[in-house]
Amino acid sequence: MVMNVYQHNFTAMASPCQFLVQGDDHIVRQACLKAQAEVQRIEHKYSRYREQSLLQTINKNAGIQATSIDLETAGLLNYANMCYQQSQGEFDITSGILRQVWDFKSQTLPSQEAINKCLPLIDWPSVEWDQGQIFLPKRHMEIDFGGFGKEYAADKAAEVFQSLGIKHGLIDLGGDIRIIGDKCDQSGWQIGIRNPQQPEQAIQTVTLHGGAMATSGNYERFTIINHRRYCHLLKANSGWPINYWASVTVLAPQCLVAGSLATLCMLIEKPGYSWLTQQNVGFVAINIDGEQFTQL
């Protein structure tokens, strides 16, 4: 039996988002609205752009007092800590402060002096936290969940769909993909992997029957100066952009894992390839010279 795919579009986390779902029309429509609400709940709670978000409350209290947190937030901090350890300190959720000196819409580079002023505030090990509260010890210090927020939201949206009995569907949050379940005819969902040199074109297509896929790339936000590309992925230890991988796409059971592994590989740079091969996941990694390394 051929079943139509219901398409639900919305915007969240500064990204175009889409649900593709098969099932009873009325149930599917209601499920899409509830899953969208879950994505927006996470955005409102953890967005650095919303003054009333929990994240901004934590940041405003930096150097002043601890902020109470719930178990969901503590779990994300645990995950951020694991990413910090796995990346030898390059994945640091206190490094978002660097966006104050890097403007990828301009054609100028920040001065080393400006970067150096930020570096003492990038210090995840100094953060004090447990299941009930978090304290950033230095004034103007910040944390930022931008490195895994959309991927976490994709997984939470999948939980909503599954709790409502949806068995066939795909979640796409700005290119971060989570499969709810295979298509009714078990043909799989066709997903293109962007060519970092021509992001509107696919360099490869994969068929997903389950799990998740996420990509980290140097083409998302960048500036080109003197024929060199400077991208938004910044190394916590130096404050300067990575310059080895053009994109890394990872297939994993959860979107959070896929996205984190992709970003960690980008940040670890050349050694990231051998590290990623040990993670028991599928991936397509493309370096800035266009060389492609695949394990699918």
C-alpha cells in the first residue's frame, strides 16, 4: 500500500525545519504540532538569543551567584563534559564568547589582542556544577549549547512522535536528521550529503532506514580573506578557526551523537579521522583539499 507523506514546515533555532510523516492524517497533524512545540520548548529554554532563557540566566549570573538547574540541564552539562574530554578540550561550551570578536559577515579578521582577551574566559574545567545548580566563576563568562542544541531537539521530537504511535517519519532540523521510522514500504529515506564546495548540490546520497545523520561543515558561516576561508568552528585553545576538514557527516543511532561526533572530528582536525574510525559509526569526511574519506 502506498501511503502519502505529510509535510510539516516551520522555523526554529534560526533554521528551516521539516517533518515528513506517514500515517493517519489527523493523528499525524496533531503529532507534528506537539513535536514542533517540543523543539520550541528547547529553543526557549536554551537559546542564547532569548533574554529570559535558562541559558541566559546562567550567563548573567556569571561571577555573581549559582543558578538552579533541573535534571535535563544537568544531563546536557554531563554530555558537554564528555565532549570536552573526548576532544582534549577543543569542544568547550564556554568558547561561545569568541563570537564577540569574530564577525563572519565582515571582511576583517579580529586582532590577536582581541582574541587573547577572550581566552581566559574559555575555561570549562573551572565551572562548578552538579544536578541542582551551576556557577560560572568569572564575570562575563558564558556557556552555549549551540554545539548540540538542534541535535538534542531532533531526538526529543522523535520521542514525542514515538510516544504518539507514529512509526514512519523523518525529522529535519536545519540539516540535522533523525529518523522516526522507515517508510511504510521500507524503501528508506533518501538524504543528500552536501558538497562543501557547492553546498546546494549533493556530493553523495545515503538511504536511511533508522537512526540519525548530522553534518558539521566550514560552509555554514564563514568569511574569505586573501583567498583563505575562515569558518565559524573555532578552536577553544587558540580562538582561531579550524582549517583541515571542509565537512564531516556522521550516521549514528541518535542525532545528538551524530552531531557531536561530526563537530569533534572537525575540531580535532587531522587526528580526528583516526579517532572517528574507532567510534563504530558511518561517516563521510571531506578535507579542505577535497579528499573524501568514507566509512558507510
